[in-house]
Amino acid sequence: MAVRYQARVTPKQLARKFAKAKRGESIRAAMTRSLAFARAMIGADHEDVLVEGMSPMYSTDRIANVQKAIAAAAATPKLAGKARGLLVQAKQRYGAPLPETLHELWTLLGSPPHRAWLRAFCVRSFVDPAQLIPPPAGAKDAKLTTMWNKDRTSFSDTRERFVREYEQWFAKADPTVKVSSGAQLAKHALGDFVMLDPALRQDLISFARASSEHWFVVPALASAKYPAPVFSNHDDGEGYSELHAKDVRAWFSDEISRSIRAAVEQE
């Protein structure tokens, strides 16, 4: 009787499988999807590919550390008192309830094992309340837009992208790309580049960044179509902001999918 050969599943095949998200998945479910992908990679003997794409925090005895991180992140999040306090302070600092989906993300980041996993696995760098509170002495009027860097010796302020020269760009921009209200934003589709009214800069909430790009929520532009719209603004974008997602939950789901694909790009 002939032995039937079963082809070995490849990293790219696993990436295609796990990069598919269920519509409306929660932030916790999206993170669980990343853990399932990691387990599948290890089970298919692709652990070297997996750890190559992850943070240097796992550089010593990497696969064992990754397995420990997966197990820790699979547990129910436990929010420490300090993390709970930061969420309360963030709400007070903002002066209004935080968008539900942002609160969902920051709650997950408030659990050390989950924060460690997401920061190692995901492509973007997350900003949490600890980096926003308290604001630097030079930006005491900031709500949740001024981000301390890890060493807390320097910071960046998303509001700076919407002042001075930007105000001139906005004044001269085509009216069809200007956005000052939720009704105006509702006319746009995801992926559109718009010019946000500079008056909105005080109410932005920063939550992720890369080397030259910031992602932020604009609750003031909420509507039935976009409950808590997420934008990004790039250093070379000439002031335009890209509409990324209807809310942080949708953005995070896309981020997990993006990170899964990125994990096997070297293949």
C-alpha cells in the first residue's frame, strides 16, 4: 500500500489562514488570534521564522520565552491597581468618557503579560496612558496627545502636526477634503486622505506610533458610520490625515492581521 505524502504547511499558508478576521471581532479576540497563529507556527516547526520577526526581548532562549509569553497572554487579563488608576486619570485628563474601543485596548495593555505580547508581536508601537500622564511641563494644556518616550527625557505632541503651516494648508485646501464634523467625515470612505480642522487638535487621543507616523482617535468626529474614527498622520503627508478605521477595535483587528503577515515576510 502506497504511503500518501502530506505536504508540510508553510508559514505563508498559516499567515493567510490566521490573518483572516471575523467581522467585528473584539480586541481580546484579535489578540487571541495572534496567539493561535504563534502556536500553529511552532506546531508546524516554523518557530525560527516566528521568533525572527519578534522583539529582541525574546533573544535569549527565544522559543522557550515565546512559549512562556503565549501561555501568559492566554490567561485572563488582570488589571493592576496602577493600571486602573491610569484609566481613571486618562478619563479625567480628557474631560469626557473615553471611546469604548480605546478603553478596551488600554485595559488589555494594562495587563503586563498582554502588553508584553502585543508589543513584541505587533508592527506598531502602542501608546498607553502611562506615556500620556502626566504631560510634560511644556505641554500642560495637553489632554491625551503628548507622548513621553520610554526614557521620559523627551516627548512628541500630535497637536504640533496641526498648527502654524498646517493652518495655512487647511485654509487653502479643497473644501471637499476638509473635515470639521462627523457629518462631513461620514461622506468619506476608509482610506481617504482628508484635512482635519485644526480646531480639533485639542481633542485628539494618541494611541499608536511608528518612527514618523502617529495614529489617533478623534471622538469629536463620531457618527453612526464612524463611532470613534481612527486616523494616521505622516511626517511627509503634507498635512493630510488618512482615515484608517471606524474605531480602535477595527484598527486593532487590522493591526493583528498586518503583524501576522509581517511575521513571515522574510520567507
